Amino acid sequence: MAHPSVRTSPGRSSRLRTMRSDGTPVYRYELRPGVPPVSVECFDAEGAHVGVPPAHRHAHDFLVLVYVEEGEGSFSVDGTDLPLRPGQVHAVPPGRVIDISAVIALTRCRAWSVAFTPDAVPALAAVSPLAWSTHPLLAMFAPDAGHGLVAEPDRARWSEWLAELSDELADPHRLGAGEVVAGLLTRVLVAAARLAPPASVGAPDPLVEQVFHQIEATFRDPVSAADIARALGYTPGHLTTVVRERTGRPLLEWVTERRMTEVRRMLRETDLPLGVVAARTGLRDATYLVRRFRDRYGITPERWRRSQRAG
């Protein structure tokens, strides 16, 4: 969509991570210290083309929720055309290929696009990332869901939530902004989940489920992507490619994400030294843990621990 998630200029919310074999760019969410991993943009047809890759096709490794205020049109996800109509909500999971050529051709369409990573929501931050796909808050992102229609009396409320979310993110360092952003995003996700089909939260793709089970069983050890692939009977290159295409992230990033979730839990709930935390989460040593944590969150583990205790 016409969102910072598809732009590569400095200071935007994401950056190009890799290119698929067919030339489709894949963008990852670029975290900034002290800023919630959420970005919001209101767009229309006239401004939709700004900063979009020339081919318009791209994929994300994060989640995108689109709400249409007015106008009509369509966009494509994995080759399937999806309509844009007033009141519609579309959820785009990681890894899906989006083509927004049709949106750019519109003469009138006003919509909101929200890009985020699940750990922006407190209810999801403490949950294993391997369980995100089956969490009720993300029901709209389940394979058999993906879209819903907001009742006309509730549409003004959706617009107000998203406008307020955008305002808070305009100055994310002011007092209480992080809490307000988390609360508003949670409210939007709850409202979206209520639009999803009742049985939309289910088991993930069978192969992905096997991979996640293996990660959960081994992430505390110094296991590699190659170790996991061999345990499941695949070559590392093949399994990494398949997992990336189906989840938006390569295999090793899921291992790292699971480890970082456990690291945050241990920092928050224990006083264990960093060397012990590293040993219990499959990381080499305290120095390596500090480097990975700072690269991921823009802050050292000890400073993060103190900030959690102060909170």
C-alpha cells in the first residue's frame, strides 16, 4: 500500500531486506530506540505513488492492516484482487506479495494503513512469536480470514482511532505516547478480530508448524538454521526459502525472535547476569547477547532491564 513500509528513504519505518528470485523486494520493519514498532499513514490515490517501488510489487516481514474510509478500487495480494470499498478492513500477513498498481490508478480513494510488529502490543509481547499466528488478537490475519466490513455506525470511530494513533506517533517520545499507542493499536486489533470469521484462528501451515515446534524445542541450545533443517529432513536453503515465503521471515530470524522474547522475559523477571541469560537462550556469551539485543532494540540489555523495573 502507499505506506512508509514500502519506502526506502532515511527515517522511514522500514528498509529493503532482500529481493526474492522473481525480483520482488521484501521489506523489514526498522526499529528505532524508544519508538513503538507501529506506523500509520492516511493515503489517497493522488499521493499513493510517492516513494513506491517502480514495479509496485513488494512484500513485508511485518503485519499491515488497511481500513478504507471512502472511494473504490482494488489491490492484489498473492495474485488475488481484493476490493477497496468504504468500511472494509483488509489484513495482510507477512510474506504476502502486494501489488498496488490498481490503487495508484484510482481517482478517489481514502484509506488508512497500519504497519506493525506483534510485539507492539503488550498482550503479544510476552507471547512466544511462534504462537502469534494463532493468537485471538490476530484473528483477522488468519489464512481463512483477511478481510471484514465495519458497520456504518462504527466507521467514524475507526477513523478517530486511526487519526489519534497517527497523532501519537507523530511525537512518540512525549510522555505516555508509548502506552497510548499500544492501547489504541490493541483496540483496533480487537475490533478487527471481531469482524473475522468465528473459526478463523487455527493451526498454521503444517510445515511451518513443524519448524516452529523444532525451534521451540531447541532454541535454548546453540542450534543453527542448518541444524533445524537437517532435523526435519530438508536442506537449509530450501527450508529457509519456504519459511520466508510463508511467514515473511527466514528460518534464522524466527530462531532469533524466539530467543529475544525469552531474553526479554528473563531480564524483566529475574536478576540473572547477562552471561547466564545468554547461556540459557542459545546465545554464545554476554558480549554477543549485548550486540544482538542492541541491534534489535537500540538499547543495551541492562538499560532495558532498568527501564522495565522503573516502569
